[in-house]
Amino acid sequence: MTDALAAMSPAYPLIVGSLAVLLFRRGVVQDALALLAPLAALALVWLVPEGTSVPLQWLGLQLHPVASDWLARLFGTAFALAAAAGVLFALDRRSTMERAAALLYAGAAMGVAFAGDLATLFVYWELMAIGSTLVVLAGGASQAALRYALMHVFGGILFFAGLGIVAAEPGGLALRVFQAGSPGSWLLLAGILVNAGAPPVSAWVADAYPRASWSGAVFLSAFTTKAAVYVLIRLFPGEAVLVPIGLFMAIYALVYALIENDIRRMLSYSIVGQVGFMLVAVGIGSEHALAAAAAHAFVHILYKSLLMMAAGAILRATGEIRLSALGGLAKLMPVTAAAMVVGGFSLAAVPFTAGFVSKSAIMAALADDHAALAWFLLTAVSAGSFLYAGLRLPFFALVNGKAPDTVAPLPVSMKLAMLVMAAFNLAIGFSPALLARLAPPIGAVKVLSADHILFQLQLIVAAGICFGVLLKLLAPKSRITIDFDWLWRELPAAVLGRLIRARKQLQGFFEPVLTTARSGIGERFPVWAVRLLEAGNWRTGDIALAATALLGLALLVAAV
């Protein structure tokens, strides 16, 4: 029995569920299968024994399809919970394609977490890209899905190129720690960072996620970037270059989130920023820091799914997602309002929320490592997060402005999903030991101490004062923000347009000169010479004569 469980990846129920969903029309049976798949995966997360499965020989390679430890279980639990809550939230969404794609996507992320070798990890890595692209496509955003797919194809090529190099090294395909000092390891790291949303390709997150459906964005927020963090913890713990990259991501995302008008774009930028926190911790590399990065990834999945649910509920009920066009929704949508507040407070690390617990673990790890600059910058970013997630977002969406006369009613399943995720966030906030059981190395952090809570409250009060002073500046406005994606969406088209115009101008300038030259050549030279100079078509006989002459010349040269 134990051997059989060791060979059962928690990814299998989700992938089988994805296929089963395609066999049934929308109805009770399909709904039940979709809900059962992540619950079965969650059970396997805790039933699979620790260690690696029996080796599998394939094409001369020794593979370990399944491997389990506390880190895999932590990410697997988070992925299963996000998938289950996402399916519950999306029960009213009439799209079999999106449901099947979401389960495939979740199953691939789960496969990444429980992969026991680099080849298995890569297969699930690419399957995750396929599933997530289909989720974006199911929302009707074909152009965004194409850009998303191209970005992940690029990342996959980098990953595979690195894999091909490191597979020839003594460690082969085994999961092991790499140092970014060889071409293979650098390519691996670059491929992983593409999925993590690191610069200069961070903008793919804010480009693709808001284009999904009101339910599809919930799934997208949970898996890709966090799976990348998991792989970084496995393969590149203590990689120093991750610290400045993570700091840049955190600051860059804060700036864009503060000015963004679209709620889901704001939350997408926030994903990049919070992953930046995780990358800094991975770059520190201590046991405590790595566990804190994993714990923050777990918590981030909970509160970001909750926030995307709240945004999706607003979009479904009002047909609007821009802050400048919303307001006064708290009375009309109390459950959604509560979800947005709990999720925003957790993101901003308000005491007694899950985000406060995981960010405290990261800050404690930075303090232990004497990383003063990183600690200061992330503390400032955390305070700034309260500006947009804890104040700006709920104020302009839920309180300020005139409420619409009516909103479309939400199904019970959507409200229940939001309440469940909010309960998880508050449960961890009030009982940090729940998270410490999943990530034991952070158990020694004193989270709910009086001085720690007081310090965080001081940051929150300071952020509140800034919000009051800068209220007019922070008011949402309809605008177009230019990001890194301008480099591959607008710049090539602009350059190509200029080149085409330049070619036409040059052609107009030289055409009279060439016409005069052609007429002069035609009068002075035979027909074959004109054709040669103009690169025109030759008759077959002329070609044969020229070839014979050249052959004869070659024979004369050889004879001499």
C-alpha cells in the first residue's frame, strides 16, 4: 500500500479530473467531478509518504516521478486549496473549456511541487504553461493569450536549454542545488525567473491576468509565479542575484499598483511585488529565510485568491472593474466588501491576518542575516502596500462615490468561496502555529508579541496619514500606463513603420535616377548585360551558355 501511494502524484487526480470534465456536459455530475478532483489531490498531498518514489527507467534516464517532503506538502496544500476554492467560486461560470483548463493548470503546478527529478519537473512546467494559456484564452482574450504563450515559450526554451547542459554534468537530472556560475545554471535560472515575473518581463502578469474571465483570474493568480518560487527554493537557495531582483520587483510593483485604475491590473502588479518579497528571502538562503519564503507563498495564494475573487465578483455584478467608475458597493455587496478588506489587510500585513504572519517571518530572517538595506526597503514597501490594498482599493471601490441603483445578484457558491478563503486568512492570523506546522523552521518567530504588533500599527497609521494627505493624487484616473511590455508590443511596430516609410522615401528619391540609368544601359550594352545588372530573368539557353563558359574557364585555370 505504501509503495502504491509513493508512486501516486497528487497531480494525477487534477489531471484526470480535467479530462473527465470534458466528457460530461455542464451539470451536477461535471460540478461534482470538478470539486472532487482538488479534494482528492489534497488528500494525496498528505497520504504520499515522504521520500522519492521507485526509480523509473526511460530512454536510459533514471527518473523519480514523485518526491515528497514538508516543502512539497506546503505548496501542494496551497495549490489544492486554491483549486478547490477556485472551482467553487466558478461553479456559475458556464465554460467547460475554462474548467478543464483550470484543473489541468492546477494539476501541472501540483506536479511541479512533487516532481523528483528535473525532467519530470520540466514536463509539468510546460504543461502548466499550456493550461494557463487555455485559461486566458477561455476568457476570450486571444491576443493576450498569444502574448502570454509566447512569453512562456521563451521561458521554456531557456529552461530546456539549461536542462540540456546540466543533464550532462555529474548530477545528471537529479534535483540539486545550483550556483549561477555556468551557462547551464544561468539558463535554468533565467527560465525560472520568466515564470516568476522578474524584470524585464514582469509586465506579462499585468498584461494577461486581467484579460481572463472573472473566474479565470482567480486560478491564474495562484499557480505560475508561486511554482516558480518553489523551484527557486529547490534549485537556487542562497543565490545572491535574487536579492536585488526581488527588491526591484517589490518597488516596481508598488509604484504601478498605486497609480493603476483597473482593479485586476492593480492586483496583478501586486503579485509581482509579493513574489519580490519571496525572491529576497530565497536569495538570503538560510533555513529560516527559505521557510519564510515558502510560508509567504502559501499565504499569498490564500489572500490573492481572495482578492481576485472579490474583484471577479464586482466585475460579474456590475460589469465594471475600473476604480474610477465604481464606488459605494459596501452596502450592496457586503460579503464581497468583507472579502476585499480581509484580503487587502492580509496583503498589507495588518496584525491578526495571515500576511502579517508570513511577512513577519521574512523580516525576521532578514534581521537574522543583518540584511539592513533589504529589511528597510521591504518595510517601506509593506507600508506602501497598505496604501493601495488596505486603503485606496476598498475606499474608492466600496465607500467613496455614489453606489449604482442595482447590482446583479451573486450565486451562493461565489459568496461561500470568498468566506472560506477569508476564514483561512483570519485563522492563520489569529493562530500563527497553523502556518508553523506547515513550515516548521519559522516556528521560533514571535509573531503576536506586543512590540511587533505595535511597530506594525505605527506603519499602518503612517500610511493612513499619507493616504489622507495624498488623497487627490491617489484618486483613480483613466490612463494608459507604459510598462516593459511596450518594448515588445509597441516598439517593434513603431520601428517597422519608420523603416517602411524610410524605404518608400528612398525609393521615391532614387527611382528617377534608376530609370535614367536603365535607359542608358539599354542603349550601350547587349540584352544579357542589362539583365545581369538589373537581376532580371534569363533565358534557359543564356544560362547554359554562361555555365559552359564558366566551366571552360575553370578547366583552363586548373590546367595552368
